[in-house]
Amino acid sequence: MFYREAGQYKTTYAADMAIFPIRQDRWGLALILFVAFVVIPTFGGPFLLNTMMIPFLVLSLAAIGLNLLTGYTGLLSLGTGAFMGVGAYACYKLATWFPQVNILVWIVASGFVSAAVGVLFGLPSLRIKGFYLAVATLAAQFFLQWGFARAPWLVNYNDSGAIEVPRATLFGVPVTGPSATPVTRYLVVLTLVSIMAWLASNIVHGRIGRIWMAVRDMDIAAQLIGIRLLNAKLLAFAVSSFTVGVAGALMVFLWLGAAEPEAFNINLSFEILFIIIIGGLGSIVGAFFGATIMHLMPIALRALPAMIGLPIEAARVEQLTFMITGILIIVVLIAEPHGLARLWQTAKQKLRVWPFPY
């Protein structure tokens, strides 16, 4: 078979511990990046970019942030939507205070504001965990969403009470606002998501990631070997909230174009949580798998009747989509409780040793 590591010798420790130690994996990643950066922008229409790819990338980035906290550190959070809102509102305020600064700078800077808020709400994590921590983060969700709706200062006292994205350019090319093309916004989102996914992957494969996983597996044992639980948990909250905050800023400035406080409700938090459960806890690639199931698959199911010519009403299609999506989620979780990422790892391992038994 073509998926073999025979003859690919490792002569250094760095090569042996590489994220992609097999040459075929590196080729596959290069092919995916080529399709994402070249093929899709060249041949993709506005519907593909605006409705499918940009939301898919934003939700994947938010899921990566939550996975750093829940999947790698074992701290359950139900406030992801609110922390995305913190990033969005922070980016809006920074962009209106300093309009001469490039908007991409403020999108990244908004992540630090979200990280500070995440650390604040992560302080109880040293004393509580499990269901009680989930309730604490749920309280953060409702409190922050209430603050978004009750503080008109956050939206510069707009009568609409919503974030209105200003026009911004990058090297003379419109990036945000009505004049920004779908291709430009898609490439900006794709670049930022690719960079942050690469950074997250390097973090979890390094010393910090091993500390987080030790805390997740048994926090008492981790403390006995010298790991400071408070520092490790607060760092997980900070990095997770930073990633989620950047995703929230991208969601408003490069996807929706405007947003009300209801855009960051509890439904968004649960959607991100379902993405990492389906995709696989403790896996960066699982965030992309989960976003495919939760976002792209329902769109494909809605478009299927029109493609094959079935005379089905739009409301009925919506109902069938929810039913089929729910059934597929249940089947995936029964077949592999650890998510689609584990199925992907198992399939690759079987290919590496085929035709010998695994």
C-alpha cells in the first residue's frame, strides 16, 4: 500500500517527535492547504465561501479553543459563546477607538481581552471541577450575555444595540464591510485559523500540553509530581479564551458583518461543545471533523432534495435535516465514543500494518 513508513529513517529526536512523522502525512497536509488556499478561492462561489467555508473555519477555531480546555485539561466549560462575544465586543471597541490601526491587529488583540476575562472566571477551577465547574462557566455565559445587552457603551450607544462592523482595508484591499469580497474575507480567515491551529498543535505537543494532560488524567497525581494546578488551569483558561475570543472577532467582522447580543447565546456554546464531542476530545483535527458534521453536513442535506429533484417543502427539509443529523451523531458516538478523530487514527494505523492483523 501507499501509506507506509518503511525506509523513512529518523536520525534525530526532533524528527522522531515531529507532529507529522510520516512523509505521506506531510504530503496530505500540503494537498489540503493547496486546495484550501488555491482551489477553493479560485473556483468557489459566494455561497460556498460565505455560507459554508467561512463559518466552518470560525467554528473550527472556536472548537480548538474549547478543546484545549476541555479535551486536553479536562475542565468542562459551557461559556464558550460568551467568551466569543467578549472577543467580538473588544475588537469592535478597539477598532472604533483606533481606526487607523489595521483591523487584523485588533482581531488578535481582542483575544487577549477574552483571555483576561477567561482567567477571571477560571479562578474557581482550583476548588471546583466537573459538574460544578460547568455550572460556574454557565453562570459566566448568562452574566456576560446579560452584560452585552445591558451596556450600550459596548456598541458606542448605537440605537440598534448591535455591533456594526466598520470598513477596514489591508494593503488597500477591503477586508471588512460591504465592499470586502468573499474571497478576501475567506483568505484572511483561513490564514488566521491555519496559524492558530499550528500554534495550538505545537502547544499541546510540548511541555505545556503534557502538563495539561497530566492534570486531566489525575490532578492529585499531577500535583504530587510538582505541577502547580492553579497555574496550569489558569493558563488553560487563558489560552482557550484567547483562541475563542479571536474566533468571536472573526465571526462578527469577517462572517456576519454585524451582531446582536443574542448571537452569543447558550446555543452557540452548546454547538461548540457538540463539535468537540463528535470530532474527538483532545484532538486538534477533531475540531475540523466535528465542524464538518455540525455545520457542513446539514447544509448538504438541505441542498440534496433540490439537487436530485425531489418535491419537498423547505420546512420539511429542515425537519428531516435535524432528524438525520441527530441520528448520525448518535451513530458516531456509539461506534466510537472518542469521536471521529479516533476513527481517523485507527484507520491510519490499520493502513500502516495492512495486510497484517492489527
